[in-house]
Amino acid sequence: MRKLSLTALLCVALTGSALAAATSPAAPTPPPQIYRVRVRPLCSVLHGKVAPALGMMIQNDKTIAKSPALFNAYIQGAESVDSQDPDQNASARQNMSVMRMENLVSPLADNVLAIQKILEDPQAFGPTGNAQDDEHLADIKKKMLTALADQQAALDIISGFVDTQQLGAMQHEGYGYISSIASGDIGGQSGAQHQQALSDAIGPTPDPLHPQAFDQTALNAGLSPNPYEVDLARLPGLALGYNPISRLKEGVTWTQKQAKRNERTLASSVLAASRLCAEH
């Protein structure tokens, strides 16, 4: 349909009304139809759903990219604390690294949750009545979930590390009181026996290499698990290495590489679908 300017359309309407008035003044003239807008469902989903989700995935990549340097800072602090000539500020730098990594968790978790909600919207990714469009949307959804799984794996590693360090700090805060309580014989137990009993009651620090997955908490309440979820036990970086914190860093680095590869294929699919919208 040829596009006309509003001025030209107004002139056509006025001319038509004047001719109608001259020939049959008693007959009413219906308003002219200027144009009709039809939005292809595929294009609507790309603009209203896929684009915001991609924006959040880009934010996630930038947030995750901050974590390897923070892991390195924590490792350097730990090495200094354990050395024969420790740096007095090393422990403070470790705490700062953990605090900064904690600040990465909430933005990542919020974006992961929001993206999953978008992808599970049946109105957006349900049947459109066009087989070709349905195929494109299904392909985009699958590739977005695959890339999102890589980001969620990185989030699990970072969050698990932060939780472990915070729980460990909470446990150690009470050891001074435990020593005071267990300094003498209590209830027929020696001080060492009583202190060991209290330590056993507190329990061990969770294993930082096996953090709890987010689908076991309230984060994903009401959402189905991502079918492409990454098994952290199979990450190469987490299976090798002497320093356990270095292994966590390598695990995050591995998820970054995987995400980049999966995001490239996702970008190709989105561009292919966008071209269909440009043609209409």
C-alpha cells in the first residue's frame, strides 16, 4: 500500500467531501480510511520480549566478567595471610573481595529470573498461526535458554562461594566464646572434649565446590527448571586445580566461554528473524 503524507490525505479527503456535497448534499459522506496497521506476531515478540531479554543477558555478561579479578584478589590475600611474612591488610582485602562478589549476586539473580519469566510466557512464545514464525520463535527460545544456563552456572558458583565465606565467618565469630566456655571441666568433660562437641554441633562449612542450585530455593518458585541447566560437577575448571578458589575462578571462566559461543548462535537466529520483519 502506498504511503501518503497526512497533508495529502487531508487534501484528498477535503476534495472528496466537496464533490460529494456538490452532487448529493443530502447524502452523508463516510470518513476516509487512511491506512491499516498490522503487526506480525514474530516482530512483536522480537521487539517486546526478545530485545529486553537480550539486554539483560548482556548485563549479566558484564557482571560475571567482574568475578575472575575478585577471585584473584581473594587468592592473593589468602596466600599473604598464610605466608611467613603476612600482609596486615590481606585479610581486609579478602573481606572486600567477598563483599564485592556479594554485590554481583542480586543483579544476576534478578536478571536470570526475569529472563526465565519472559521465555515462559505462553502468549509470546506460543503458536502464532504462522508455521515459519513458530519455528523461528522456538529456535530463539531454545538458544536463549542454553545461553542463560551458562550464566546461571556462573551465578551458582559466585553465590555458592559468597555463601560459604559468610557462613564460615559466622562460625568463626563464635569460637572465642566457645574457648571461654570450654576452658575448664564442664559436665564431666574436659575443655578439649567440650569444645569439640560444640564445634561438631555447629557443623562443617558447606563445600564451596558444590553450591546449592537456585532451582532448590525460592528464586525459581513457580518457574520450571531450565532444561539446559549446566551440571557444575562436569565443568572442567572445577575438576582440576590445586587451589579450590582457583578452581572456582576457572569454572566461571569456562561458563563465560560457553556463553559467548552460545550467544553467537543466538544472535544469528535473532538476525534471521529480524530480516523477515524488515521485508514486510
